[in-house]
Amino acid sequence: MTPVAITMMIIAIVTVWGGLALSLLNLKRHPEDEGALPEEHAPEL
Amino acid sequence: MSSQSSPGKAAPLKRETFSSRRLFILSAIGSAVGLGNIWRFPYIAYDNGGGAFLIPYLVALLTAGIPLLFLDYAVGHKFRGSAPLAYRRLHRAAEPLGWWQVLVCFVIAAYYAVIIAWSLMYTIFSFTEAWGDDAEGFFFGNFLGVAEAPGLGFDFVPSVFFPLLLIWAAVILIMVAGIRKGISRANAVLLPLLVAMFVLLVIQALFLPGAAQGLNAFFTPDWSALADPSVWAAAYGHIFFSLSVGYGIMVTYSSYLKRRTDLTGSGMVVAFSNSGFEILAGIGVFAALGFMAQAAGTGVNEVVTQGIGLAFVAFPTIVSQAPFGAVMGVLFFGSLVFAGVTSLISVLEVIVAAVQDKLGWGRVKASLVVSILVAVVSLGLFPTATGLYLLDTSDAFVNSFGITLGALVTVVVLAWFLRRLPLLSVHLNRVSTVKMRGTWMVLVSVVVPLALIYMVANEFISKISTPYEGYPGWFVGVFGWGMAGGLVVLALVLTLIPWSRTSKANHDPEYDSLVEREAKETAL
């Protein structure tokens, strides 16, 4: 492959897969709040 | 737990939910990753500047794709209903938007299943290389038996009809099983399988002679493309279709999320997974095309193609020539089947959820009636000698004047007429980690509509100036323009049909208590 094509390939992979890695990391740092389902908190029913 | 039965009225069933955030994310990725990621993105990127396309692509993703995805999430999650019910709860006058999206999904589901059926057959054909040394003649002639001229015929092609029947049977089983046992499970199995198979396919393709030439063609940037407005339009257009936004899917899926879910954090994962898969597909497809060009002794530009031509003409040729070609064929066509099925069930769910809400039907009844109805239309119209013309025409028109125009009208109505973006922004920020405020509202109310107007206008001009694909006027008139216009009329008719007395629109204590709680939380 030519150097310019390799460079663009690396940039594409880093930005898109890097974005995915960052968004996964962000989600991991904020674990799911298991409570607060509406059906569990509807005393009026 | 609402175990006590409320007096007078039978307690309506609770809305189904995804049992975890992970399963929602998997299902949303399964929906977004479809045939387009594999057979459309690589060509679009190559054709619009190669490596330079990354810039308009990322800009379109961040300024239009993700904002629109969050709009869908906010509507579905806040108003907790199928597309028609969610838009109705947003404002009574917005209900037809939901029905329009439901009808678009009906058309898409009917023809999308057909392509999955072809892919299923080609997975089997890969073992024997049934196409011999003429992949093109085999596909259009022997396999599809395409008629000379477009029309509406009932000259059935058994080699398509029976695999299509099988696909529909499998999909109906998934739909009847519901969100947790059907859709979640199917995605939890098929999506990892799809990724694994596709990664193997890419690795195999990278080891083929000529792969480097293919990647050169794909990634070498043509910077002058950045000055071309049509390249930017292509980027926005591709992002819209790729993320499955604007036609009810994400509204429907997010309505099954639990209340306190990180909407934007999850959405970021979905959006970047979808793009990540596209980049992977670009690498795999162009490595394979590089091999094909080398084997034919031509340049890569001589062999590039997209869509049906890529999947059913170029790839069979590659399978015949490559070492371990059968393996490659199974991986490629199997990927198409899995990517297609996970998208098809999300499209069908839009219709099933809407029928459930409007008529107050249970899961099993609604999913059986809807899926069988779509299956009958699909099986009746498409596995015929003229089916390819019909598929091509309905695909082109439903994309332009169903999805794109529909998304434009929805965004304009929500942002400019009903002015609901501040309300939806508050909802997004209630529990989400990535906050959506002023910038998001500007993107949704200005950038997204401008991009959509440009696309719709372009499509309108090109389709009105020359008859689509040179097909006969009556054919394009009925199945193109007529179908697209018919969807709008039918959406209005469906809105006029009253909601069932047992429907959630009239009696939904679960939703009412939620609105009450949110009002309290806001007041605090």
C-alpha cells in the first residue's frame, strides 16, 4: 500500500474505532441504574 | 407491582422492556448494521473522495446522524409508545407522522426480506459455485429469471419463493416471541456471530493477492472532493440511511427501554459501532475487489460496484477465483443474511408495536397478523420474474419520498411548528451522560432540515426529469410515485380510525403514573 493510503486507513480506524472505544468507556463508567422501573414504583395502582 | 386488579377495567398489560441496557444496545446496533453497511458504504466512500470522504462522513455523523438518532430516542423514550402513539402523545396533530413511518416500514420489510432470501440461497451456492463462470448471467437469468420488461406478473420463481418463505417463517417466530425472548435473543446471538464472521472474512480478504491495490483505491484521498457539494450530500445521505433514523425504528426500540436509562451514552455506542462496522466492510470489500481486479488484469476502478452488482455478481466471481473461495462465500453471504435479519425484525417491530397500541391487541395476535400480512405481500409480489423491477423501484422511491421526505417533515413539524425540542432536550438530559442542549437543538432544527431539503430536492429533480431507470411511465407512476403518495394518504386514513377502547392511548396507568412522577421530579 502507498504511504498516503496507509495514513488515511490509520486515521479512519483511529477516529471511528477510537470513538467507539471512548463511548464504551463512558458507558462503563456509568453503570446501569437497575431500579426505578415504573412498574416497581406505582403505588397508586 | 400492580397485582391488584383495578375495578371495572381489566388491568392492561405492562409494556414490554429490554431486560438490560446491553440488550437494547445490541438490538439497536443489529438494526443499524444492515445490508447498506456492507454493500453501500464502501462504494459511496470510494466514489466520493476515497480517504478524504472520512471528513464529510464524520461531520455528517456528528452534526446530523447522532442528533437525529437522539431525537428518535427522546420521542420514543419520553412518550413510551409505538411511533403513532408516541407522536400522538407529543401532540395530537403529529399522529400521522407515526403512521407514515409505519407504512414506510411495511414497504421496506416486504422487499428487504427478498434480498435476505437471495443471500441465503447464495450461501448454499457458494459450496458448488452454482454460477459457473458467468455470475451475472446466472443471477439475472438462471436464478431470478428476470423478465424482459418491467410489469406486474405472477410468474413465480420457486428458487426464490421457498427460501423467502423460510426467512418469513423464522422472522415470524422471532416476532411472536416478543422483545425479551425474540428480538433480544435473536440479536444477542446473531450480532456477535455476524461480527465474528465478518472479521474472518476481512482477514481472509486481506491475504488475497491484490488486496493492497484494493485498499489503495479505497483509502487514497482525493482532497478536491471536499470542495464538491455532491460529496457532502452523499455523506449526509449515507449517514441517514445507515443509522436507521427517521422512520420509527429507534422511536419504537427506545420505547421499550427502562425509565432511567442513559439514552445518549447508549446512542453513542450504537452510532460508533455502526460506523466501525462500515469501515471494516470497506476494508474487506476493497481488499476483495483488489484481488478481483488483479485476477482480471485490470484496475480496481474497472471492477468497483455496489448493491446487487457487488453482492451477487462481483462476489460470486471472487469466490470462484479465490483460494478457499467456498469459505469466503459462506462468510460473506452468511453475513448478509444475519445483518439483514436483525434489521428486518426492527423494521417489522415498528408495525407490530403500532398495531398493538392502536387496537389494544396482545403481542402474539399483533405480531402474527402483521408479520403474516407483510409476508403475504412480500411472497406475492417479489419472487416473480418481474420482482426485481418492483424491488428496485419501491426501494428507490420509498428511500427518497418515504424515509427522507418523512424525516424532513417530522423534524420540521417537531422543531418549528410544535416547538418540542426544549422539552425533548430536558428529557434527554434527565438521565444521560452526554448532555444535549443548545447545540443539539440548533443541529436538529437547522442543519438536519437543510441537509434533508437538499436531498429531497435532488431526488425530486432527478426522478421527475428522467423516468426512473428508463422503466415504463405507468410502472414508475404506480409503484414509485403512486406508492410513495399512497403512503401519505393511507397515513391520514389510519389516523382517522379511532383508537380501540382497550388501547394504551385511552388507558395506560403505567404511562400516566410516569408522567406524574416526572412532573414531581421536575417540580422538586
